Amino acid sequence: MGFIATAIIRAGLALVAAGWLTLAAPADLKTIPLPPPDTSGGKPLMEALRLRRTVRDLRPEPLAPRVLSNLLWAAFGINRPDSAGRTAPSAWNQQEVDIYILTPEAAYLYRPRPHELEPVVAGDWRALTGTDSFLREAPVVLVYIADFARAPKTAEADRRYYAAAHAGFIGENVYLYCASAGLGTVFADSADRTALANKLGLRAEQQITFVQAVGYPR
């Protein structure tokens, strides 16, 4: 999203806060096609591992569309189109974890194919991911949500363990991409799961695992 468009949206949200406008319904939000990810650049793996770290002091500056595209592809995008294989492992290839993206303007669902953001609900819901300032100020907070309806091969008693492991794999991909791209990130387990699930309209089979803030370091 360009600087001008972002400024217009934020001005609209200010009017919402002042009571002049009402928030858009999900049907009024538009699907956002992401630019094709750059899958050939970045730092060498060993250098990215050396630079991998948690950064909690993040600027609110929005991520450029290409950066967001690369971030989400690195997290859990499709790297083998013929088989729909993903960049992070998933037991029995169930791929039950979805990535929801919270921004100051709205919440979106990442669709790896066709690599786009599907609108979920308008508004800024980052505060529901935790009380830490980095979660409220980061331009993007990723929410990892396991859809157990897509995990029929996992015993019910084990589903949380597998979902947590899968979210961890995705989170580490994000850490390595951020190390390569000069971004900061922090993985957290602080969401108000009930309130956030209600706001995102999740089904009973969908459960929030972890959240991860991403932004430019101060």
C-alpha cells in the first residue's frame, strides 16, 4: 500500500474515532493482491542465522508491499507449485495453520494461492494480541491460527502439540527472513484469545496459537 493510500485510510480511521464515520464492513474491504515474492535475493543462510535475533523496539512505519509479500511467502508460502508444498513443514502435509495479518487498518487472511490478502474485518485489533508496546506499535502482527478441521490425521489429544510446532516452524522462517531483510520481529504468546477469536469470526475448530510482531527496528 502506497504512502498516500495509507494516509487516506488513517485519516478515515481518525474520523471513525471522532464519530464521523463508521468502520467498513468486511464486504467493503478489498482483496489485496501481493506482488510476486523475490525468491532469489537475501543474505546467505549462515549470515542470516548469525543475525537472527528478537527485536522488540519497532517503528510503526508500514512495510512496503514487496517486503510484506516476501515476508509472507517466506513464512508459509508455496515453494513447490506442482505439489503446493510450503516453506515450512507440516505433519502429513495437513497445512492446518493459517496466517492472519493485523494492520492499523484491518485484519486479513493470507491466501498462499494466489498469494493475496483476503479481508476479514476492518479496524485496528493489534491491542488484542497483548499489552506489550511492540504488539500495539508494529505495523504488522501475524496471528497463527490452527484450523483443526484440516487435521483429521492428528489424534485430537495431540493436535495442540502439532499446531504449536507448526507455528514455531513458521515463526522461525519469519525470524530468518527478518534477519536477511533488516527487519525486527518478536514471537509472543500473549493474545487475548477469546476476544481476538470473536473479532476475527473464528469457528470453534479454529484456535489461536502464537502471534508475531514484525517491523523496522528503531
